[in-house]
Amino acid sequence: MRLARCASNLSRLSKFTDIAPNVLQAISNGKPVVALETTILSHGLPHPVNLQTGRKLEAIARDSGVTPATIAVINGRLKIGLNDEQIRFICESPGLKKISRADFSLALVLKWSGGTTVAATLIGCKVAGIPIFATGGLGGVHRNVADSMDISADLDELARSPVAVVCSGVKSILDVEKTLEYLETKGVTVLTYASQYFPTFFTNSSGIPSPNTIQTTEELSEVIRCMRNSGLESGLLVANPIPDQLAADGDLIEKAIRMAIRESEHDRVSGKDFTPFVLRRVNEITGSKSMRANLALVENNVRLACQLAKEATGSGSAGGRRPLVIGSSNVDIIIKPEGKLNSASGVGEVTMSFGGVGRNIAQGLHLLNSEPRFISAVGDDQLGSAMLSANQFDSSLVSTHPGSQSCVYAVTLTPDGNSVQFGVGNMTTCSHITPETIRSHTCQIEEASVVICDTNLPQPTIREICQLCHKCHKPLIIDPTDYVKSAILAPILLDFPGTTTFVTPNLKELFIMNSSVRGEEPDLSHIDDIDRMSTDESLHFIRENSDELLELVGCALISQGEHGMVAAFRSELLHTYRTQSGYVNQNSPLQYIHFSAEQTERIKSVSGAGDSFVAGFSHAFFSRNLSFDESVRLGLSCAFLSLSTTEPVNPDIK
């Protein structure tokens, strides 16, 4: 999945980022995810305690029903979600770097490997859209700041990251009061869980009153949701005091800290080396009592973070995240002539049903039990009322517009029903779905598992959807609808590269989109010949007409009609899709994976097949957590079923 890269420099890190498939799937589906940093493993704990700790923290998350996303840099790649081999690498490899914000460019260019600090882990959270991060303690203002000007990069990074950091306050080797003052100045909300005093890492109270106290996880999770929805782009510090029975002796720790700081001054230890040096010496001076407290508090913080992540996402409840479809509602009139049409009246089948690309997708998702939300517009007329009454899914976000006619689309098929000859539609009511409409539903976008839209919407509206999906880190699927309307996507994709996760064109739409992205005027003189291509010809055509588009979207799911489907994406995303297809070419910069379609001679209508595919694929990939290959095949099965009925979506797909 291509991550949002839009205009911000930070989001361009996505091309240097690998997200583990299980983490990506959890994020996409709105399931709880907790990020974990790795300097505690690479620099904070001795071996084998570090390896045992890394594994245990992930196990605590999994046992809580939460996906852990341990973050590190390995060979110049930002890794979000590590497997056991990678965790072992971080714990056992000599010469690893301690990587913070200032080190990213060097790390990526020079192929460094290392543990990520709190600051660097926050960057990973922002790139991936992970809202909660658990660690031991936050960096802060050093005790001798007047002389050293040493202020941890963690504080500034938290000030510009909409992430909740669960920790045991700031490390007690720092100046707690100055750190709290600095956080307030930077606009970071500081909360202490169930205590009126701010904790200091090894001990549960610094004696300094906390700026704010929250007594329940329900209130904390509500604050986290509000932070994410507010758009303020600043973070939240959740200070979680270590339990009394696990805390170290405060006087003993304080004496050890003062001794370790004096030694650091004598040995001229500063910068990144200061904190690991002091913590190591405190552990040695206290006879490992500080390390035992350190491990206990980190585990305690992960447990709290997991609880908050579950409550903030509504995990396991009926009010969990749902797909959000934004698009057209209209009456479909399908004409299937018995023979070749001429200027005289013809004989054939004429059927009328409620459709529209967006509505069809929502209907399919409903039949598959994904319970979508649907944003659309209808006229204040009998057709609009009838459509709303017929909708079996949540239509509370569909607006009715007095004086407007509900959209009507008439399409004439070929006599065999295999393809469309031409279509005529009045889609003006879609113009009522404006950018302001989309902004008024920001909360629904924030809460969605995936956002799906069609190109019957006005171009400024699609642009607003892209912008909000980028901001909210939401996967986005765009259905181009038809080859004429697909041209409006080019400037949006160019302005928001990487924001669109999936695009679902047919061959004609692919040709128009790729030509428009290249800045070329597409040659339409042979456009109808595209539908008559063989499987091999269409595969060659796809390779020739997708390179520029694939730089801007995560994956193109390209319909070949009766020949099946091609999934096209950049090779750097193979780790994301984990396709089991034998068509993978490891030496190519682009991958083209062909999925064959079931064959039938009993085609009643091809209208709605593409919409049914989108519904089936979205349901499988984002609601059921099926693999990429399984999701494509389920989508193709839904499309196949739609061919046997005049309804846009076959009720039997359920």
C-alpha cells in the first residue's frame, strides 16, 4: 500500500518505509495498533535482556488483542513492524546507530541500521498513521541546560506529532520542572493517569503536581480521539506512574543519578551518549534495581497503551470502523437490443433499477456485512424518495435537494450484453456533494476503515477527499467510473502522490489516466479497439500505459473484462501485497499480476460488474483481513455473480 506522501516533506519518507503486512492491515481496518521504540533494545539494555524484552513487549500487545509495531531503521529503510529476525538483529548487532530526527537523511543515504529514539519513532508513527506509542520515559530538558543547552529532540517532535505517548514521565536524570514548562510552551497536552503528581521514570512521584489528571482509561481514550480529530497536529503525553510495588527506592536512585552525572562530566560524556551512559551507571550503582524497575514500567506502559488503543478504536464493538463510500445515487435504465440498432425503433430488453457507482458499491458492502456509511445526494422528487426507501444500508448521510432532479443514467449494451455501446446521464445532482460537504464529514472519514469514491463527483470534491484522506492517514480507493471522467483525476493524483491506495480502471480508463498524467492528449481515434484485445494484447497494453500512473498510486486494479484482472504496482511494494502469484518478476521495477476470471455465456448485463468487484475486494481486504490475492479473487467472484442478473449488484453475493 502506498502511503500518503502529499505535499509535506515528512510524508515523502514513505518511499523509504516498509510497513509489515500485519501492521498495515490493522491500520487500514481501524484495528488497535501500538508503536514501540527500539533504542531501549539497541542501546538501553544488555544482551540477552534486550531480546527477551523486545519479544515480551510484543507478546503483551498481542495477548491484549493489539498489533505491535516495533519501529527501527535497518539498512537505510524505516521499518514499521519488525519480525523476530529483525528484532534479534537490533538486539545483537554491534555498532548500531541511535537514530533521531537529525539522523534520518544520513541513515537513509548511508544505509545505516539502528534503534529509533522517541523522536524518530514519532516520525514513524506519523508516516504510518499510528496514534498511540508506548515507551519507558520521555527525553527532556537536562539538569545543566544553562551550560549545555541540551534539550531532547523528543519534546519538539511530540509538539508536532498528533500521537499519544504513554510513558512513565521523563527520565529522572532530567530537570522535570523545566521539561514540563517546555512542553507547555510547545503546546503539548500533559496528563497523568490516576495520580495528581507527575512521575519520574523509576519512581511514581516527582513531588511536582501534574498539569492534568485523568482517572479512567475511558476518559483518556476519549481525549486521544479528540486529539486526532482536532487537526491541531500536536501530541499528547500520558504519564503512567509505575505501580508502588514495582517502583525503585527514590533516595537510592537519586543518589545514583547524581554520582553518574558527576562521572559523565568527568569523562566528558554528552549528546546522544549521555542518557545511555547515565542509565547504565545507575543500574550498576543500584545493583540492577533500576533495570528491574525499568523493565516493569515499560511493560506497564505497554499494557496501558494497548487498553487505550482498543478503547480509542472501538475494537471489538459494534461501533467499530466501517467503510465510507462517497459517490453517486441514480436510477439506471439498461437497454439491451435484440439486434443492431439503426435510426428506426428497435426491440429489446429495457430494465430500470436503482444504481449509481457509489450506491452500488455501498449495496455490495452491505450485502457482504461490511455495514458501510454512504455520502451522496438525491433530488427532492419521487425517484429520490424511492431510492432512499430502497436503500438497505445506512443512508443517513445522503442529502436531499429541493428543486433538483435525481440522477438518471441510461446505458445501451451490445446485443450479447458483454459491453456498453453508449450511455447518457443527467448527473447534475452530484454537484451538490461539494468540498464543504466533505469537510463537514471529516469525523466520518477519520473513523472509516477505508474511503471509496467515484468520479461522478466534481473534481474539487475529489480533491478534498484526497486531502482529508492524506491528513487522516486513510486508505483511499477511487473508481474512475468511465474513460471520459477519468481524465479529471490526473491533476489530483499529481498534487497528492501516494494518497490513493487503489484505483480501479478498465483498459480505456487506464489509457486516459496514464496519458493525462504524462501531460499528453490521448488519441481517441482507436479507443473502441481496446475492448477487442486478447489477453496477451491487453497485458502488453497495460505495461505500455501504466508506468507514470504507478508512480502516483499504490496499486492499479485493472479490469480486462472477460480476460480477468491485472494488479499493477511498484516492486518496492511487494512486501506489502505479499502476492503468492507465480507472475512476480523480481528483476522488474513494476509488477503486473494477472488474475483470470470465471467464464460464462449467460451474461444478462455487465453494468455493475466493476462496482461489485470494488465492493468484494474492499470487504475482503479491509473488513475481513484476507490476503491481497484472496481479496482480488473474492472481488472477481462478486463481479462474476453480477453478470447473471440485471441488478447492478447480485443479491446472492451475500
